[in-house]
Amino acid sequence: MSSLGLRTGSLLVFATATLLSGCGIVPGQRMVTPATIQETGGDFSTEPQQQQTIPITDINLSLLRKMNADQTSATLSPTTLALFGKPPVYRVGPGDVLQIVVWDHPELAAALGQPTQSSRTADAIPGFMVDENGDVQFPYAGNLHVAGKDSATIQKELYNRLSKVYQKPEVTVRVASFRNAQIYVDGELRTPGAQSLNDIPMSLTMAINQAGGFATTADRSRVLLIRNGVNYPLNIDDLIKRGHNPSQIYLQPGDLVRVAAREDSGVYVMGEVNKPATVLPMRNGSLTLSQALSDSGSFDSNTAAARQLFVIRNSTSASPEIYHLDATSPVSMVLANQFELQPKDVVYVGQGGLVRFNRVLNLLLPAINAAVTGVVVSK
């Protein structure tokens, strides 16, 4: 090789060393000081910038004990507890059809419009339909307001009015057709849609079962009950774990039940893992740090720094939180297996100290080889 080739190679190696020394790379580096975020009014703002300090909390046994204690001591909110109760009585509303029978008085039965043999199945159901005002008309009883009342109450009012015409009339009242009250189920269910309420109380679990049950993509921890414009978030598995039976939550007319998808509450895994930029769905509201690492292919052995494992929480809020775990510790996986992630958490695995050095070197080596091999050796 000529002296020109040697000089060229030496200069490139020297330049590479100088460049890398300027990068200030320290093998095994880790972030130990609190992170800071610049707060500014915009690109053209003249206001001075401010920094928000975000403390970094180490994941250790004391932290896990505190988190478990907080979760165990947490009780259901009073608004959620108020959803549990006794089965409600069906109350009549506009559109319902009542069957009213006064025994031993066949002349009143004619008002029912009993079907004949020539009647078709598509004909209107015989009975007394509740009009849009919530009223029904019955012979010798006149106009009777029945909306919002149960069958027993309507029966007593009819008896009082008919007693003025008949002596001790025997009156029977039942709902022949339920057309007024409906509830709606939506989201990750096999057959979502509207369901009619009847004299059999409709519980939350009954409504879900009548909709075909949860779909495979459903998140049982994020069931939303919307009633009168108020949202009631429900975690089905957590309710059962705390001894509260979801079957004791009875639905009311107009209620909307929506089941969220698991993908809507995913956890993001980024950094030096074998499957980066992975979005992992929660498993019915539960996913540990070790499960997230396993599902993302674990650490990249060539580039990852196991001591730089971070969990970023509430990243879209004004007060984010950062947790750190040194995964080189023998008990690190025990801690990771007990650290419960929350929806929208970001798991980040940092780079090793020599990663940037190797990447810069890989970029420069082709140039060095081309410079050296491209020189013609002179004799």
C-alpha cells in the first residue's frame, strides 16, 4: 500500500476519534436527575421559558407496597354504589298496551276488541293502548292517567272508579305489550342494539348476555353506563373481586351501556426492544411491566441498557410521572411482575453507552474502507 493510502486512512481514523470524543459518550450512562420540560408560549412568544421538573421514582418494594395499599383501600364511589339496588317494578308508559278484565261483565270485554279467527298475526294486539299523553279510556271509568304507574296501582284506581257503577268489581290489569321502555347496548358486544324492557327487571349482566356477551376485543374493565346524561364507569372484574355482583345493577328506560375495546387503552413500548413501537392492549384492565416487556420481544441484547428502563405515566396531562427500574438487578423481574401498568403508559428502554459509538462507526467505516481500498498501490 502506498504512503498516500496510509495517510488517508490515518486521517479518517483520527477524524473519527475526534468526532466521537466530542460526542461525550460515556459507557453505561443513565438518567439519575429529574427530567425537565420546557414551557413556552409558542415559537414567537417573547415570554421567558420556564422548566417543569418531573421527579423520577425508582420502582422498589416500598413503592409497590404503597401502590398495593392504595389500590386495596380504594372503595367504590357513592355514585357507583347507588347503582346497586332491588329489582324495580315496571311502570307503564306511552305505547304500552294494557289488558283490562272485569270479571263477570262480558259487555266490558267487547271493548278489548278480541281477535277473531279471521284476524291476522300482524293485527294490533287487543287491549287498551296508552296514548302519547299517558292516558287510557275504559268504559264507565273514563279517561285514566296511567303513565308512570305500575299494574297494581292502575288496578286499584280502576276498581275505585268502577265501584261507583258495579258492586265490588273484580278487576285484573296486566301489560299485554311492552312498547315504551328501551335500553341500548353498544361497543364490543356480539350483537349490539336496542333492547325492550318488560316486567322482568333488566340487569346489567342480563343486557350484556342478551347482546351475545362480550366480544373477544372487549375490555371488561371499561364498561360505561350513561344514565340521564351522567357517565358511570364500571370495571366488571373489579366489582366481582370486591364482592359486588353486577347482576344487582338494574337498568332504567333510556340507559346506554357501552363496552370499550381493549385497543383503546393500550400501553406503548418504545426504545431498545426487539419489537419497538408496540401497542399492547390491556388484559381486562391488567398488564404488568414484565408482561409488556415479554410481549414486545424483551430487550435488544445488542443495543439496550437494562438499567435504563422507564415507565412514563400521564404523559398527556399537566403532571406526568416517570418511574425507573434497574433491570440488571437480580430482583428486577420480581418487581416488574408486580408493577401494574395503566392505560396509555409508555414503557421506554434506553440505549447502551456504546450504542451511539457503534452507530457512528458503522456510518464511517464504509467511507474508511473506500478510501483505503480505492488507492492504487504503486510499485
